[in-house]
Amino acid sequence: MPDDLLLRLRRFHDDAFPRYQAHFRELVAEGQRPLTLFIGCSDSRLVPHLLTGAEPGELFLVRNVGAFVPPYDQSHGFHGTAAAIEFAVLSLGVRRIIVCGHTHCGAIRALYSEVPREAQNLVRWLELGRDAALPVAEPSEEALRRTEQRAVVLQLERLMDYPMVRERVERGQLTLHGWHYVIEDGEIHVFDVGCGGFVPVSRAEHVGTGPYLPCDTEAELDASGIPFADG
């Protein structure tokens, strides 16, 4: 029986790579210069290059369960994600950081259910999204979607605890963006702090804003960007 993965690797080398060979050689000779750090969920249905139309060398990618950002103080142990954030900001000088969650996220659903006892690392990792969970025992699809969006904003807020991120955001050298990918519609919803929620890109005026309110509003938002008063 033929090895499908082996055939795909050969197809890339023989058919796809020649179209990008000169570009890859340039990236090797001059080094990578991505402008965007993309922190996305490990879910196989989320394909960053397909969503953004990015070419090789344009996205610095971090994938993990839930698209979570660990605390800067390393209170939960070693973190490849934290190291990647530091490298992207300090060494690569990225200009934007995107946190991208999605619908039907297994990590978000796991916040409301039991996790296998053997998955000790997963149990601890899921705590990074715990504050986004709603006070319900059996979440509806709407509650799950809202939790997914709340989790994205929670990670944006946690990013601001990284000194190198905060410093560059405040200087206007770095921007943070929250995305929620609706898989079944093929559309990204971007977090817009100005309107207090997520907006489909078909109606958005930009690719999203960070977790801070404009100076001219006193509305208090929860982690989904929606006013507490909405219940």
C-alpha cells in the first residue's frame, strides 16, 4: 500500500517547490523578516496561510491547544509559546500579533467537561482559558461561541503583561489583533474594541484592535469585549 504522506512530500519537492525555489533561497540568504506573529489554535481546520494568503516568510507561527498565551512570569513552567513571543518581538521585530480562535474549538468545549486523568499537561494548560468560561453547566452553541471570543480577548490582555509587547504597543510600534474564525462560514470576525465585540470582516473597517477602550468611553467590558450590563 503506497505511503500517502511520502507521495505528498515527493510532490512538494518535484512540483510545488520549484515555483518558490528562488524565494526560499532569498529567505535563506537574507534571513526571515515576517511582520506578523500569528498565534493560532492547533486545530487542523485552521490554516493560517490559506486564510491570509501569506507567502513563505510572511507569518511567524505559533500553534497550541486553544491559541492560549501563557503568563509572562512563567508560573506554569516551560513554554515554547512564551519563548516564541519573545523571539518574534525582540529578534524578528514583528509589527503585529494576531491571536486567532475559532468555532467548534475542542479546547473551549473542554472547559465545560471532564478531561482524561492521564492528560495532566492538558488540564494545566486549559487553565489559561478558564477565566473566559461562562457560569453554565451545559453550554449552548451560543455560549461556546461567546467563550471562544472571550478567550481570544483574554489572551490579548495577557500579551500586554509581556514587557517587550507593552512597550512597543504603547510606542505605536506593535499592534494586537483578535480574530475568531467561523469555520462553517469561512469568515474571520475581528475584535473591535470601539464597538465592543467581534465584527465579520465583510463589515469591518480594519483587521481588529487591541484590548483597550478608547479614551472617550467609560463602558466596562468583560473578557468578550461585551459590556457587563448585557447580562
